[in-house]
Amino acid sequence: MAALLAASLGAAGGTSATLALTNRSGGVTIVEQQAVARTVSSSALTGVAAVAQKLGPSIVRIDVTGSSGAFGRSSTATGSGVIFTSDGYILTNNHVVEGATSIRVTLSDGTTLAATLVGTAWPTDDIAVVKVNRKGLTAATLGSTSSVGVGDVAVAVGSPYGLQGTVTGGVISALHRNIDLGGGETLTDAIQTDAPINPGNSGGALSDAAGDVIGINTAIVSSSDGSTGVGFAIPIDIARRDAEQIIAGGHARRPYLGISGENAADSGGALVQQVASGGPADAAGLKVGDVVVALGGTKITSMDALIAALYRYDVGSSLRVTYLRSGARHTTTLKLGSTSSSGQRARRHPLPTANV
């Protein structure tokens, strides 16, 4: 399964997109034979080949059965997953497993196992965790988005169109993308890559040149159902935190400021439009009309930048906030609250207006 953004370009050049689920059961039949493993010294491999050997055993295919339609007919879909722990926890997208009545995971050696849904980060993030009853799995090595730069090598591994273990390469095209998916949905702070990503790649890995996972492939912009070189991944720092919280308690939490805002028209920064009574911002003294220009030492130039900066911190963190009020510069300290994936959505609103 993949999230497909059927995109059009408006007069201002911004991307307008709608979110759809793809790689459902269709008219194409692909018969796969298990690949014959080759024995090559890891020291002899370089580039993408080395990434494929390192990361391949940690990427799984996920086959989902659900019900759809007025008569509850069964439907099938295929996605990908990343082995998060050696004892069977697997990271994927929520939209891969949403509505599933049956989840089956196929390991890189062809072994197929039943899986159960542990929990999701939805509606905060398109992240979910499933569990198989198997120990001794090869967990992926997770990197950090903070070490990623535009132009760096990017490698996608997953099961496009059900073709397990497919490896494609490209570069990091951009960072901190905020993509309007339509219907009030926004993919925030995403990694953009031109590594080919197709239906079925969702939930799979985007890695760096060392084979460390830096993102979870989630969406593509396309006027058809295939790759046009514009794909997006959720940063692994966000996905890892979500997964750890899901495993610990069944749901994920996101840091919360307690404001609604938009881009400040003249001064730059994030203009506060509403302040939630009793929330962290309210307790710190922020008011409607204030313009946030720095959060925790990070310069804030827009509402997008505020969201990206906020989600790098943990719930309960104490941060210094710098803001403008009637042209004067002020600094205060606030303690971040939390939103829960089991509660109200924190940020899935069309940008530049957002709640955080």
C-alpha cells in the first residue's frame, strides 16, 4: 500500500494534493520466486549494494485483509514494514494497516507470520506498530534526521506492487516539507526524495548511504499511480519516538503548546491567533497577537518552522520562547504539554494555519 498524492500545481506553484490508498487488489498478477542469496564479503560491497545487504533482512512485506463496501466484501492491500526490535515489533504506516481484519508479515527469507496491531500514532502521525511472535529478528539500524543533508544519498527498500525486497536509489531532495494532502490533512516536516517510491513502499525504509534508516516512506506526488521522483518519508526521529510510546502504552504523544496560529505577514515568525485556556502557552503568558520568533534557541520564521521545531522536543520539556508583542521583544519559559493519538488531533490542518 502507498499513500498517493494526486497533485496539481496552482498559480502560485504550491502543491495541492489528495490522499488516497493504493495498491489494492487489482488486475495485475505477479508471480515471485524466492531470490537466491549470494555470498559476498561485506567488505567487498560498496554504495547501494552494501545498503541492500545490511538493510534487506530488516524490511518486511505486510499483507492486509479488510472489509469494504456496503456488503462488507473483503479487500486486500500490500505495504512494507521495518523491523524495530529483534523480538518482533515492526514499524509501518497507519494507512497500511488501518481497518485490517488480518495482518500477515513476510520476512526477507520468505517466512510468513501472523501479526497483531499494537497501536498507532494516528491521527497525530501516519505511524503504526505491529507485532509478530518471533524472536531473533534482525532489527534495522536507525539513524537520525539531524545528520541528513540535501543532496545526500537516499535508498528506499520495500515492496512496491508486492515485489518484496525492491531497492531503489536517489538523493535527499529537500527537508522539512509540509504537504497539503487535502481534506484537512497535512504531512508535516517530511523528507523529500527522488528515490523511486511506488504503491507498496509505504511503511518501508528510506536509508542513508550507511544503511541506517532515516525515514519511513509514506507518500508520493503523482498524476498516475507510480513514481515521478517526488516522494516523502516521515523522519525517523519522529517515527522512533512514536513507536517507543506505542510499544510502552498503545498510543503516541506529541508535545503541545496550546495555540492556534499562522504565518506572520510582515515580521516573520508565527502569529498567535488563539491561546488555549490553561495550556502551556497560556500559563507562560502568551497572548493573541504575539508573534513567536524563537523556540528553544531555534529561529522561527513561519508557522511551519514552529511546528518543525516543536516536534523535536519531548513532552514535559521546558523551553525558552521568544516573541514579539507590539514590536517589543520578550522571552518566557514554558513546559510542553501533550496530545495523544487516542485523543484529539493536534496538527492535521491545512497550513499555514495550524493548531499546536
